[in-house]
Amino acid sequence: MPKIYFLDVTNRDGGQTAKLGLSKLEKTLINVYLNELGVFQSEFGFPTTRHESLYLKANLELVAMGLLKPIHLSGWIRAVVSDVETTFKMVPEIRHLNLSISTSQQMIYGKFQGKKNHDDIISEMTEAVDAARKHGCETVGVNAEDASRTELKYLIKFGLAAKEHGADRLRYCDTLGYDNPFSIYDTCKKLAEATEMPIEVHCHGDLGMAVANSLGGAKGALDGGQDVYINTTINGIGERAGNADLVAVILAVLKSKDFAKKYEIGDKIDLKKANKIAKFGSYAFDVPIPINQPGVGANAFAHASGIHADGVLKDPHNYELYGFEELGRGEPELVETGREICSGQYGGFSGFSYLMGKMKEPICFATKEEANDVLELVRYANVEAHKPLVEDELRFIAKYPRIAKKLLTLTPLE
Ligand SMILES: [Zn+2]
């Protein structure tokens, strides 16, 4: 029976969002948290972008060290041979790639403006797939950008050509959030049946339907007999109105009416990590979680009106679809209301020792020299973060100073 997998694109689609950004350390922590949550794959960045290289290499080292396991880390590039070649020159260790090219009439005429026709697109894409295979890429996904505005017949031809050249999956990108749950169901079902390829559904929220469309597209692919890889981002952060929110999609799959009775998730999801990952996403992007965000918003389990409060006190199931404990909520949180010692780019030894010592599991250093080295890395991390580091970041730097050094090294070319 075909299964559902989650493929999170926070570190790619989220990271390229206008006015927002992530430090390389934050991107790394996101990969760590996604792995803990049980997400199958993290699209962790752009292997042809120079300032990503050391971050990508450092994270692939964490894979080799067993810290990022079993999650798959994949890069996003354009479906052109030159991008594949650059990728394997800059990050030769990479094993999973998604190759993207626009397929719609709108993009062919509006973006390529006569420079490429439908056949050119397919040949560029298949040449890129061939090149990726030649370099020993283990998973090649092919992304049809603007698939929802692409003629189905052409999309099938595109998918079949990709498959013939050894692509493993076809990403159906509703790049502009144009689909609705009914249209995406139909298209993904037909696409799965005709290509017999696992389908990725990539949805955006321009019409407020990213989560619903993800579920519709997933059902289509599954009913068409294929595995589905739902693309998500933490807190739905992404281009324009954003992507499908990771936690909301997982909740929709697990908790919406009868869905989980018929369809199964391929990996073990530890929903208890949901609250933590949403909080970290909010901290890293510096974007508050909306009060009414499903599962993780401040009001997601709040009741004030007489009838609801009375009902939920008698039996939570009266007015709650799922328990807050399931999402890892309910632990009291300590918020400092008095004196605060924070990490910063001009921090010194005394404040640093205090911070490392007051953690739940305090960090001790063998020598003062070792502690000083970590303090220096913490300063650099603050230069990039522009805000005090959280405990997990401090802990990561102390535990993996060599990796942290790579993440914090940004050297522009001459
Ligand atoms: Zn996107």
C-alpha cells in the first residue's frame, strides 16, 4: 500500500522568503529537529550557492557521524546540466537532489520568452537527470514548477521522460497556490496513474488552501497507487503567502475525518516534538506564531466562553480534537522577568560560563582553553544571528565545535 512521507523545505523555500532569513547554525538546528520529529527528508539548501557550501558540507558530515539519521538531506538546483556539474564540484558528498524547471504555458511564454519551447524543457531536464545519475546521485526528484498551470498531457510526458532517464520522483508544484483540494486531487491521481511515479505535492497559500491542497494532492497520488511526499515548511513560512505548515499538515493527515483510517504515514512521526520545532522556527525567522495557529498557537487550547469552558472541563473531547500533550505542550515555561544574562557578539568569559552552567544539563569544559574556543565560536554565531542564542544552539556549538566553525565561516570569493 502506498504511503505518505513528509519532505520539509523550510531550509530552501522558507530560507528564500523575502525579508526573512536563517543563519547557517539555525538551518542546522532545523535539520536536527526535523530528524527528531521523524520527517523523511529536509531540502536543506542550494548547493550551487557559494555561501551555502560549508553549511551543506558540515550537515553532510553530521549525516556521516550518525547525528542526522535517518533523515535524507537534499539540495535544490535548476534542472540544467551546468547546475548539476557545479553542485558536484562544490558539494561532492551530496546524494539527493531535486532538479527544478518551469513547465507551464505562462512560464514558457512569459518567462523564457521564446528562448525555450516545450521540447527544450524536457531535453534540458533529462540531460540534467542523466548528469546527476552519472555523478552517483542516489535520489533524483524532478520538479515541475508551476505544474498547476501546466497542461496535464504535457505534465505526464514530462514525468515519463524524467522516469525513463532514472528520476525517482515527480514534484507537482502548485507554485502560485492556484489549485483547490478537488483540482489537485484529480491531477495528482491522473499523474500517479499515468507515470507510475511517486509524487511530491508542493503547495502554496495564496488562496489560503496550502494545507487542504496538500491533503487533496496526497489523496490523489495515493489513490493513483503511488507514494506521496508532502512538501511543508515550519509555521508555513515561505514565498509570499507561504507554504503548507508542517505541523498543520501532520495534524490534518492524522486527525482529520477518517483520513488516517485509510492512509498511512511511512515514517514514525514523534508529534511530541511539534511544539518545540514551531517555537524554534518562530525564534529563527523572528516571526511570531499566530495566536490561532493549529496545534501550536497560544489559543489552540484556550477556552473562555461559558459553554465551551464548561464542556472542556467535563471532557476535553467535547471541544478539543486532540490533546495538547500530544504536541509536546503543557510543560511550564520559565520566562525571565528580572536580570538576564544573554550571549552576544561582544560577550565575555564570565557571562558565558554562567550561561553554560545554568542549563538543565550544565556543560563543563575540560580546560579553560577549550571553554575559550567555544566562547569565541558563540561570539561569531551571535554576529550572524543578531539575537541571543538559545540553549540548543549553545549546546550544539559546545558539543560540535569543529562543525560549528564550518557553519560560521563565510568567505566571499576574491
Ligand atoms: Zn515553493
